[in-house]
Amino acid sequence: MIDAYILDDERLAVQRLTRLLEATGRVRLAGSSTDPEAALAFLREHAVDVLFLDVQMPGLTGFELLERLDRPVVVIFTTAFDRYALDAFAVNSLDYLLKPIEPERLARALDKLERFAGEPKPDVRALARELADALTPGRRLERIASRTGERTTVVEVARVTHFFSKDKLTFAVSAGREHVVDATLTELERTLDSRRFVRIHRATIVNVAFVLELFPGVDGGLLVRLKDEGRSELSVARDRVRELKDGLGF
């Protein structure tokens, strides 16, 4: 029996994968979580045969979690972003599953896992860095400064839900707070990780990891609702819809 742990920031995704794994009769679920920090604490204390790990999560990506994990574990990545489905995921006993996960594809991943049983587990921190580097063209902007008077606040870019411009200023929104940053949206487009941040309007760049749903606006346009505390709604320009859907893997 394979002992598995599931980490995905979407509860429905956790529930679906749990049902699929239980249906195989080959897997015993050691635990699951939608919170990367809680998962990290569990995995530091408990050994599992495999970690089913979401790639894109608000605040802490799957790669970043692995870099902080100090014990080896075999990983099967789960992702809705087919741009991540590269051969790099299939090396050194790593595999990937594209969402929505199909039972047949899951069965093949479990077959591969069983073939690797007894083999040395990979150095997940090194592999995470290699995969992140392989999937990132150029250097990513990881932190940005927000200066107010003599005080400077360092904002973690991964926690930014969106950037927007207003009255000739640019703001980064993180945890519901707006931080003025010294960069234009065009400049940010050149330095942000293009896999995570998409320009959806001349005045807005969104972090796709925080997108909860898309729905039509009253004027026939498209709106985005975010997975933030205030369930923020952002307008999507008509000529940016395709780019946003590509970023979301649709």
C-alpha cells in the first residue's frame, strides 16, 4: 500500500484526488491540506511514499515548498497549467498530472511510482531549484520595495494578488493592502514571472494563482474574482481575454 499526502490550495481538487486515489485500492492517504505551511509542518515530521503537490499556490509555490523541505520525498506534481507539463517533471522519479486528473493517467503515475519503490529518493530541494530555473526564462522579480516617507516596506511578489495603476501611481496589492511601488506596469511586465502574472487591462496585472473565477460583467465584458479576503473583482479588457485564459491553462 502506498502512503500518500495531497497538497492543493483548492479544497475541491483535494477532495477529487482523494476519491480517485481511494478508488484505486492502492493508496492509503496519510493526510491532505490546502495550506502549504501546514503541509510543510506535517511532511517534516512524517515520512510518506509520495506527495501529490500543486504547482501554483498563493504565497508559496510547490517549488518553494520543496526547497524548504529538509527530508526526501517522491513528488507527483498536479497542475492546471499545461505549460508546466515538460519532460523535466518526469525525471528522477518525478511525474506530473494535468488537471482535471483522469483515472487512467493517475494509474500510470502510480505504476511508475511502484517501479521506483526501493530506489533512493531524489534531493527534492535541488530538483525544485532546477525545475524552477528550467521553467523560468530570465530572472524573476521576487521582492519589490514600497517607500512611504523614510519607511521602506519589502513586498513579496508571490503574495501580490494584482498590480494596478491609478492617478499616475502604481500599486501592489497584498493581503488586502495597497503598496505604492516605483515602477510602471510596463516595467513590471518585463520583470515579473510571466507564468504567474498576466496583463488583463491597460491598468491591471493579475497574479493568476489568485484567480477564483471568471464571470460576465453587466456591460457584456469579463470580470475576474480573486481568492483574496475581499473577493476583489477586476475588469478584463476584451483584447486581453485570450491571454488570461492561456495563463490559466484554458
